[in-house]
Amino acid sequence: MLLRYFYDEKLAQASYLVGCAATGEALVVDPMRNVTPYLRAAEKEGLRITHVTETHIHADFVSGSRELSAATGATIYLSDMGDANWKYGYADEPNVILVREGDSWKVGNIKVDVLHTPGHTPEHISFMITDTASADKPMGIFTGDFLFVGDVGRPDLLEEAAGYKGTKEVGARQQFQTVARFKSLPDYLQIWPGHGAGSACGKALGAIPSTTLGYEKLFNPAFAFEREDEFVRWLLDGQPEAPKYFAQMKKINKLGPPLTSTLPTPVNFDRAALDAVIEDGGQVFDLRNRGQFAFAHVPGTINVPTGNNTYVTYLGWLVDYDRPVYILLPSVDAERETLADLRSIGIDYVPGYFSPEVLTHRTQALPVVTARELAKRLPQNGIVLVDVRGKSEYAERHIVGARHIPLGYLPEQMKTLPKTSTIVTLCASGYRSQIAASLLQAAGFENVVALNEGVECWSKFLPTESGVALEAVAA
């Protein structure tokens, strides 16, 4: 048996290739949409990808199961658990096999047993792996978004992102039962999770790639609860804001993502086209770094710098999937990688892009301020501080008097801000504050300034306090 691990740092997403050296067959679990890494790994190991599967209908990235099957001819194994709302829309395709609790199949000498592990989602399944050539007991389990290192999958995404009201407590109780089931399984089992630290599919994911069930029983707080009600309260408390694009991902992955070969190729447009898009109210995201954008950018564009590994998630918060998306590349050679990033979260409607060379005229600056400078200016009247961090960050510590609007909710909430005042945006590092300031500036706020330093700086120069964010927008 051969096991290969793949990790997308931008989405904190893990996937796996399991190969049988004896027969040359291979299975890929929870593939991402860019399937090139799996094809290269299989070729290097002399394997054929014959089977593809996924643990559930993903909410945070576009599944690559259909893409990989189209490239290799592999059979797709999909969950048939859950109710009618959580059945795959492409399950009747000839290369798809639906599986349920207790089902199994083999990839050469490797046996794959299906476990129904609901809680994160109703249809969620996990895969127990046994290398029958050398053992009669399982080696480990691909747990997807059920069990992570140090955490379990959140059960509230259906309600918070997809709008299925009344489902989060049901999911939390299912998660309790699934954890209870795993308490009886052998400690030696390896656990191969679907996400790592930084994913919004949990609240405290560990950064190491794998664990053992015995270790999780000892140190994962989810295994410490004996009473269901206490577990439910713990699990639902403190979950991060659910990115808005999660609802779109659920829809795409349920219906079946279009193959990337069917998507149009973006055109390299000139400055005249950019001006026309802006004039027409189009959405243009400038992906250059913070310094470049602050120095000069085209009015009406929004800055989401690619230098941050999580930039794709912030794009997902802000993009309107029903309208075309245009991008200004961070460099002239970044087209291919950037397009793959956008497609990883289903931003497929990209008619064209612009290179930095279009910034030759009619540009504007984005004012920035340091924490020391802000401390001197703050006593002046007419300055409104807007903290765009998450609710838990704000509750832990924030500047006295700062208004709290998490970045993802700013487009809807900006109408509550006074256009006659100077607005200073701030966050934990300066990254989100610049995105927020560019949003406001593009929307017509003329007196916007981004605090370009983080907590370690502004907490030294400005008065802070702890407590629940009274004005926070509920996740």
C-alpha cells in the first residue's frame, strides 16, 4: 500500500492518494479541482487512478471528483446517506456508484469500508482502510470533515451558510453520536483528516497533517464529553463566521461542478476595457500587494492581495457569483496560478484579466496610517474606527470605541457608516483593513484610511478593552 498526502495551503484542504503497488490501481480521496498533482503523483509511482471518492458535499472548495474521473476514467463513489436535500444531482451518471453505511469496495488489495459519520453534514461518510495483503485489521480512517487533529467538524454550516434553518443543533447531536461511536474503535487507528489549521470547517484545527484515534481520545476536547447537551453547547459556541461563498460551494458540488475544459479562456484586456468595466459597475479585484495598491490603483477596484495564503477565502466572501469577475494580476506571469485559485472556489465566470501595465494613468492612492499616527489623530472629531476582524477576535481585545463589522459583512453594512466622517479600518495585521478600506473607497467613501499595522502595534498606542462585541453582525 502506498499513501500520498496533498495539501492546499490557500484552503487548508487535505486530499489523499492511496495506491496498491501489486495491481497498479489507485484511489483519490476528496480531490481538489486542480487534478494535475494527482496525475503527476500517480505517473511517478506507476499507478492508474481507478477510483475517486469524497466524504461529503463540500462547502469550502469545488470538488475535483468529476474532473479527475473525466481525466482518468475512474469510477466515482459518492454518499447515498442523508435526506433528499443532500443527494448528489449527478448520481445517475454511468461512472458513479452510490455507497452507504456498511458498503465496501477494493482498490487492488486495499479494502475500503464505508462508515456513516453524520454531524458536520447529514450525508457525511468516512473511509476505513485495510491493506489486506499484509493485515486483517484496518490501518486508518479518512475522516473528511468529521474528525480533525484537535477538533471535530462544525455542524452549523448548513444553517449559517446554506440557509437550512434549525439544522445546527440536529447536526451537533449527530456529531456527538458519531464521536461516541469512534470512542469504541481501536486506539491504533491512524486518522487522516480533510482539513488543517486555518479552515473555517472547525474552530480549533491542529496544524499537523495526521493523528491517531488514541491521541484524539486523550487530547481532543470533543472526546471529553459524556453528556450530549454539554457537548452540543460546546460545539456550537465560538464557531467562526461562515464564509458566504460556502452556500455556493454546496450548490456547485451537489449539482456537479462543470469540467474546467468547458470553461471559457479569459482574455488579456487593455486599459480601455478596464475603464469600461468600471464605468458599467463591474467587479474588479486588484490582486497586487498592499503597498502597490496603496500607492496607485484604478478607482473602483478592490484590493485582495495574493500574498496572504487565505486570499481566496476573502474573495469568496466578497464576490458576486451572479456577475462576471475581472482581476488585475499581481504580475504578468500569474495568470495560470490565479485562475486555478479562483476556480478552486467556483469563480468560473472570468471573462478577462488585466496586467499591472494598465496602471499608467488615472489612478488614485489609498491613504494608510500607523498606530502611532492614529493615536495622535484620534482625539480629533469625526474619526470612526471600524474593526473588521472576526467576532471572537474583537471580543478578546479591541480599541475602545471601535465599531465592529466583520469584513465579510461590510458590503451590506457600509450603508450604516457616515460618508462625511473619516473612517479608519483596522484588523489583526493590516491585511483585512486594507481590503475593507478599498471596498469603502470603491463604494464612494472619500475619507477612508487603512491602519496598516496589527494588534501588536495598535494595542501599544491606543486604549483597548475586552468584552463581547455589542455591534457585531451575527455570523
